[in-house]
Amino acid sequence: MDEIISQERSIQAMKARKAVAVDSRTGSTESSLSSKTFEDLFLEHWSAIYRLLVSMIGDPAEAEDLALETFLRLYRHPPKTGEGTNSGGWLYRVATNLALHSIRSAKHREHYEMSAGKGALEDAPETRPPQILETEEDHRMTRLVLAKMNPHRAQMLVLRYSGMPYKDIAKALNLSPASVGPLLLRAEREFEKVYLALIEEEK
Amino acid sequence: MNKHLNDGQLRAALDQELDGSVMDHLENCPTCRRQQAQIKAETQQATSGLSFLGSQAGQSGPDAKTALIHFHQYNESRKEISMFRKLFTSSTLRVGLAIVVILAVIFSFPQARAFADQVLNLFRVQQVVVVPVDFTGIQMLTGNDTLGKQVSDLIASSVTTQQNPGAPVPATNAAQASQLAGFTVRVPQGMTPSRLSVENAAAFTLKVDVAKAQALLDESGRSDLVLPTSINGADVSVNIPASVSVAYGTCPDPAAQDTGIGLNSGGSAGRRYPDCVILAEIPTPTVSAPGDLNIAQLAQIGLEFTGMTSDQAAAFTQTVDWTSTLVIPLPKNAATYDQVTVDGVTGTLIQRPADDAPQYVLLWVKNGIIYAISSLGTDSQQAIQMANSLP
């Protein structure tokens, strides 16, 4: 899958370079956002990006920080010409990258937290229904699987399961729409594999 | 269409992401439908495990307009404190120490001198001095790709690593940490650390490339600053001894990336590690370089680069002994600093009293060891008490 993504990205990168070259003839090789354009994009995409990050991270405070960091990158280093027509996809890509990086950085801690979560499940206080604790445990497990997966595949899963259509995923990841189905399937198969390995590990 | 669908198409069909003609084939092809059912079964765990990503009801958070206000505050705070915050992690402090030391030495070679036969000079930190500077000019360079590439090229072509510190090594107590680090580690009396770790020594040499360094200044818009060509080819060797980090409370894992206090985390680090205090100890790094140095001359260039006027830089350089002083440039308006008496010597307390993420670091040097106590919070008295309780 990495090879396919790499080839796809090379093609898209060539297209992007051509787009930049066209702009360079007019003296501009990099897009920039006016304050109004940035604020319009912020207001349009904030809620979706924030919700995605809360789902991925599970911590609203950290999700808000990562969402602010995502928009800060748009503000300071907006996508170059060729990517700029899809700022929404670009934001999703940056946000998922930041979140996956955060999950991976904290994966050891999360591993222990997860173990602690199991203990908590066994000694569940009466105030919290067991179903809620099981759901939280499932979410932690999913995050751990994503953290252990190939980053490209993990990103593909996050974008798809957050509800993004194939054509938008293709734009966000610089892929052709026809390649999304096969790549998604490979990502799901890796998810299954890592998940089962983790279950074995936990035993 | 008579050809059977491949697995990728069958997967896309589950999301209704195929053209009508292909979907028509699937509807009328038992073989494809069986294969699709098998794919659905084998990816069931992924489907159920990841489904919560799409059901985000009740996770609205701050509304977009409020968030936009937060964003502008965040942007401003990142402008002011991005460099300051780097002082607050032990590893970054080490790099910062090394860079400041290197800059002090690089910017200190006199003109017209043959290096080969010079006796080496040795730099050792004996005191710390803070100098407030306006980093606005440097911050405006962020995003300059050409400059970034030049910096990378300069480092790649100039620096040779002799010793890489590797990952921090945990220690069970101060005695073991002392043994691993090679110096006597002091820990506050009456306090139990949550983690002790030792980072091994590092060493590298740097060969000065004036042309590249000057091109870097030019690209930064500071072609008014001219480096003397006589320093070209000079070898500077830097030895950073092993250091020890002693954590109290719940602190970020030093082995994990980007979990350091205050780095890239806005106010959330303060919320996650409210009781974290870190004591770092490192014997003074040493820098060997060709002798007969005129440190003030080129330190002035460095200070002017950071935003000082020529007069200010000249006045400051006259007040500093550049062979023994660690100079920490501090962004103006981002923090305050005071001299305090700790551990029997004069130390420097730097505080960032921001509402969202207050931080402080207490620095001092004693018997050749640099000490730093840092925390997210405002209780700097705690650091002073800790310093004074060292045996």
C-alpha cells in the first residue's frame, strides 16, 4: 500500500509542481490567505475538525489545543497552489496527522492507562454503568491500534470513518478516487491484524 | 459489465461509492456478492471499532466564534513564547545551552589569525545571565523555506557527531544516577521523586563555514552584519556531559516526543501535569576552540541578529565575561526575570506569568554544575525551597 500511496503522491506532486510553476510565471509560488478568507475557513471547518479530534484523542482539552494548532498551521503556512482548492481536506489531513502523532507519543502511557481501565472496569463504581466503561475501553483499544498501525493507513481509516466521502479523501491524501477502496480495505485488514495481536498481548 | 469486481471495488461498493453500472453487476452476480460478504465479515472489527469516529454527537466544544477568539490568543501566545518555552525541558535546555555556547564561541574569533598553531581556549559556564531581546524579526523568518534549507545544510555540512546521547536511562535512586552520570547528583531532602533518569553524554565538532553562515545572514535580511572571513575553517569541539533529570509529581515521559512541558501543547500541559516539577543537573558543557578570542566582537553580531540595536549590543557585550557566562536570550514581554539567592549562590528566576500557562524556571551554577528547576505553575517559592534543601 505504501508503494501505491507513494506513486499516487508522486503523480499528484508533479501536478502540484506544474500548478506552482504556472503561478511562478506571475511571480507567486505560494498561496497566502487574507484574514477574511482564513476566518471564513475557520468558521466553516472548526466544529468538524474539533469533533474529529475529540473522537480521536478522547480528551477535549487536548483536542482543542490540537485543533488550534491545526488552524495555526493553515494561518502561518497555508497550502501552496494546487492544494489550496481543497482547504477542508488539507485541514483534515493536518489534524489527523497531529492527532495520530499525539496518540503515538502517548501510547506507552495509554497502554498503562488502558490496563488501569481494565482494573477500573472490574471494580466499576456503581455510579457509572458498565456499558459506558466498556465503550470507553473499546475507544482506548481503537486508539492504541491506530497508534500501532502504519500512519498512512491509520489516517485513511480515520478520514473514512469520520464520514468523509471517497472523493474528499482522495483530495486530502493526494490520491486518485479509484484507489481509495483498495487502500481502505488494506487499512482495515491491518487494523484487524493489529487488533488481534493486541488482544493476544493483553492475555 | 461481465468481469467480476476486485476486492477494492467490492469494498467501495459497501460504501455506495461505485458507479451505477458496476453496482448493477454486483447486484446480479452471486460470486461478487459472496466475496463482498466475506470482505464485510473480515473487516467487521474495524467497522465496529472505528464507528465511534463518525458518531460525534454531544462533542460540540467551544462554538466557532469563541474558538476564533481562542485562536487569536493562541497565535499571539505562540509568537511570544515559542522560543521561551523551549527552556523548560531538560533536553531542550541542553540543546539550548549547547547552541548558546557555540554561538558565543563562533561569534568570537578575531580577524586575520592563523588557527593551526593556536592554543585552544576552553569555555566553562560559571554564571548565567539573561538578556531580554525582541525576537519579532526572527519570528518573521518562520516559514522562509530557503532559510530553513540553508540552516539544515549548514548544520549537516558543519557538524560531526562524536557521541550520541541516546535515550534517557532510568535510575532507581540518586546514588545510581550519580554512578551513571559520573558526578554527585543532589536531590532535595524530604521529597520523593516520581522518576529519575540519566541522559548520557554527547559530543560533536563544528567546522566554521563563513560563506554559508554569511549567506544565512543575508537570506535573513541582515546583510548589514558581516562575519570575518578569518574564522573560516576553524574547528570547535563541544562536549556535553551526562545530565540527570529528577521529576516530582506527574510529569511527561522523557522518552516520548512532544510531551515535554510547555511544548506545542498550549495550556493543556498545565492541565495534564499541574504538579510536575523537574530538577535538571548537568556539569558545565565545555567548548574547545582556537585561542586568542575576541568574544565581545562577534557576540555583538549575534545579539544584533536577535534584534538588539548596535549600541545596545555593544553595551551589553562589555558587561559579560564571554568565557564563563551562559547568556540566555529571553523574548521581551514573554517573561520576567529576577536574581535570587539560592543554594548559597546567585541564581536567576525566569517566570512567565500568563493566565493560561504560567511557567517558571530557576537556574543557577554551583561547583561547575548547572542546575535548573522548572514547573508549570506560579509557585516559584517551591523551587527556591527545593534548591535550598539540596544537601
